[in-house]
Amino acid sequence: MSTTHRGGCPCGAIRSAITGEPVVTTLCHCRSCRLASGAPSLAWTVVRTDDLRYDTGRPSEFESSPGVFRGFCDACGTSLSWRRLDRPDTIDITTASLDAPEAFPPAKEIWLEHKLAWETAHPTLPHYARSSVGAVPMPPEIS
């Protein structure tokens, strides 16, 4: 029996449900995520595309870089998702848009080369200069 995790935007125009466990959870410091969210970093819960369904509405999307689409609520503007055309089996969901975001703490921090100087990286998480895909974590003294 799988657990269902629900979430959506604050205005209620979009409600989603995730079944199954996340593939990974991250905290991203890239400039693109900062601009899209208006925050110093953005937490993501990556799930299998087949494990996500929309019960109410669907996010609008814009292509934020070639082959990358960010989903948001047309009514209230909330950032909700991120997906890549070359990675069709997974979709990233903004962790804070889930009803119980505390259940999805980040397992790693990515794009630390873009981190704002005044934001502190979590001392016990693995840190990556850019994407963690195929990468080795940064040594602690560098991050």
C-alpha cells in the first residue's frame, strides 16, 4: 500500500497527489530557481512522472531554458514544478507546495556555485557545485 502526498497552490486552483516515494529531495541554489521562486534557494521533491496526478487544475508552463519547463499556477503565480524533456520519467515538485513539506527534507544541496553569500549551507548535507547527476560531492572545506 503506497502513501499519497497531496499539495498545491495557496489559492486552490491546482491540487495534486503523489503516490510512491520520492526519487530524491534537493535544495537548489541556482540562479534560475532563485528567480522563479523569489527566494534564496528552492527545495525540490523529485518524483516519477507516473506517480503524480492533478486532481484540480494543471500548472501552466514556460520554457525557462532550452528543454526545461517550469510549472506555475496561472491564478496565484505559485511555482509548482520543473521538468526536462530529456528526463521524461521524473518531475520535480516544489517541496513547500506539498501539504506536509517537513516530510521531505533535502538529502543534498545543489548548485552551490550560485549560492548567495549570506545563505548558509546545511553543514551535514552533501554539497554539489552544480547538478549532482554523475557528480562527486564537494569537499567540506570548499562548500
